[in-house]
Amino acid sequence: MKLIDKFLKKLNISRNTFATYILTLLTVYLAVDRIVEMLLMIFTGVSYSYWGPIQYTLALACPIFAFLFSGQSEFATSNMKKVQILYIYIIGLYIIAISMFTQWLNMGAWLLLLSVPNYVEIITDFSDIVRPAFIAISIYLPLVTAFPLFKWIYFGVNDNLDQIRSIWDYKGINLSDQKKDRGVYTCEVFLCTDDDYR
């Protein structure tokens, strides 16, 4: 940790700011990557790379931990910034999660089709029916869930003052060194002594 702290001291940023920045960059990269995968599924019916549960768990953890660390970072300078940061991470989390469900549904449908005894004939002779079916599966989940998310953010969170205040009050996980002001005699307590006498 000392090497990281020296590096952060040269950059003149805190641990929380650095962690939030790195996790936000990862979230943006993952969201763009998953949007490209969803577009591939929409236009071709097949994904380029199917992710498993471990990859999606790590991908979903990025926006969650980015928000958890952002409360103590230098990005959350005002109450409105905290709300905007929350919305950004909710959208990133939504993109990754909807890509996960869409991709797994697509993969399950392909596995079901491949388990049919004459799947080669079905794909070659009825490709004009099979491809639009897989495209429809890939389009369905984003279309059905995008508006409820927008409605929940715009009308649910924005119109509820208690939720807005809870976002304002959220302090986040503090990654700063808590031991820096402690010494050998930090916990020593003096009772019944005059401060002027010492």
C-alpha cells in the first residue's frame, strides 16, 4: 500500500478518487463492449463472445464499487453531482445486466436449436425464419426494460425527496489511511489531571 500511496501522492489524488476513476473507466469500457455485443446479436442473431457468470459478476461489480467509492472521492463535490454520479452508474449497471440476460437468453435459444436432431437442415432451409426469431429475442429485453428504467429514475427517484436526501447523505466507503494520526501512545488516557500542570 505504501507504493500506491506514494504514486497517488505524486498524482495529488486520494485513494477514493483513484479507485472511482479506474472503476468508472472500466464501467464505460464494459458498457460499450456490451452494447457492441448486443448490436451484433440484433443484426446477426449470434453474439461474438458469450460471457459466463464469473465475467459478468466482475463486470457488474465495477459500477457498484465505483459508486460505493465515489461518495468520498473528489468527484462528488456537491449534492447534485452525487445524484448525477448515481444515475451514471445505474445506467452502466443496467447496460451490463441487460446484456447479460439478453446474451444468456440468446445462448439458451441456440443450445435448444442445436439439440434438435436435424438442426443443420433447419438452419440451411429455414434461415429466413430462424434469424429474425433470434434477432427478436435480442431486441425484446432492451425494448421492454429501457422505458421502465427511465421512468423509475425520472419519476421515482427525482420526485421522491427522501430518496434524493438519502443520496446526498451517502458518504461512501472511505479508503483513506485511518492509522496515519495514531502513534504508540494514541490510546493513552489521563484522568483527573490538570492540563496546565502537564
